[in-house]
Amino acid sequence: GAAVVTKNYTSISITGTGVLTFSNPHANGTAIILKSQGAVTVTSSATFAIDASGMGAAGAASVTKRNGGLDGNTGNSGISLFITNVGGTAGKVNSASDGAGAVSTTVFSRTLSSISSKYPAYFIGGGGGSGCAQDTDNVVSAVSGAGGNGGPFLAIECRGAWNVTGNISVAGKVGGNGSYPAGTRGYATGGGGGGGGNFLGLYNTLTTNSGAVSTSGGSPGTGVLVVGAGTTTNSGGVGGSSGSNNSATAVRGGINALGVATAGADGYSLIQQNKDFA
């Protein structure tokens, strides 16, 4: 549940089929800093040798409704120092479109350890909004899809040689599917995907850098519609927001007129020689 996690090592080595994973993110996402006094060797053949996907801001909880309609919930914002990636908008009952989360550049008073001054432009992906639910005939409950978690900020500082052929993920998570089992008239829309996260790799010397970094936003969940008398328009949750390539603004998932949940926006990564910090 920590907002910042910093780990210090003499060296980092993830080989064979080994995988480094993380769990229990902060509600507004976690910034993860891995520091190595020596080499960083990541050559694992696993799908992701380092998997920090979904460690960003929390996606919105699903909603359950019987005999009526209920809007979804807004996803949590990914809070960094200067950039806040607003969580995805809630799905709306009887609405063809939603409002959209926008980036805020307000400076927040809470301190996020030393990274506040060292990486002022880092960001964390916002959580996706959850879908809405409606049951018209008071038969069974409709359950909307939950929003997907966003991706975190992950930095690896390498004072030695950088040898990375394994893949790394700071991706957002997929939105949940809506459920309306045995329903007679109503719907349960899917949740929006979480926004992609931010990866930064800083090295002293370069041996190999061929591993892929996934910063993608999570895919949207699917909904269930049982058609009865009349016509109803409904909206899925909006995908969580994520940062742009220059971190000055942020992009976000949209929502179309058919009420389909959207994917979270993609994040970005940067791997370069460390010429700025001791």
C-alpha cells in the first residue's frame, strides 16, 4: 500500500525463467525505484521478466443493481508530483456519452520521497471507470464491469553494465466484464481499462538493451445487453488516463456513442545513459 517503494541492491540479476512481480499498490498508484550499485542483468525468457502491471491507480469498483438503474464509479487518479492522471469516468445510465477525465498540473503538497525532485515529470496511470447496471423487471441483478488498475512508475538505476534482453511491463490492466445472467430486460456494461504506466531505465555502461517495455493501457471490458420493450442507451466506463511523451499533458480514453467501454491510454518508457545524477 506504499506510495513509494525504494529497493537498494549491490546488483540485480533476473535470469532463466525468473519473474519479479509486485502486489498491493497504493490506491493512487505506487512509484517503484530499484537501485543497483553494480550491473543489471535481466535475461529471463518469461513473458515479462519484470511485471509491475496494474500497480498504478485503482480501477473503480463494479456496481450491482436490481429493479432500477445505477451509474458506475469513477476510477482513482494516478497522483505524482506535478502531473495527475485523472481516473476514468463512470459509466452512465441512459446516456449516450460521458464527461472525460482531464489532466491537472496542480502541485500537490504531499511528499513522495526523493523522487519528487529527481523525477518531477514522472507519472502514474489512472484507474479505469466502472460500467453502469440496470435491471428493468426486478428479476435478477445486473453487475457492471470494474475498471482496470493503471500502470505504475518504475525506475531502474544501474551504476554498472546494463544487460537487458527480457521484457518489462508497466501496463494498465483490462477492465472487467459486465454480467446479467438470466436477465429479462436490462444491461451491465464493461469497465474501462487502466492507463499505461511510466518506465525509466538509467545505466552507466550499455551491454545489451533489446528487451521490450509494455506501457499499454488496459483493454476495455465487455457488456451484456438484454433487449426488452423500448430503447435504452448506456455507457461503459471510460479508460483511465496516462501521460504523453513529453509529460506536459496527458491523454485519456474516450467513449463512443454506443456506450462501449474504452481502453486506457498508453504510457511511455525511456532508457538512457545516466549523465545527470551521481
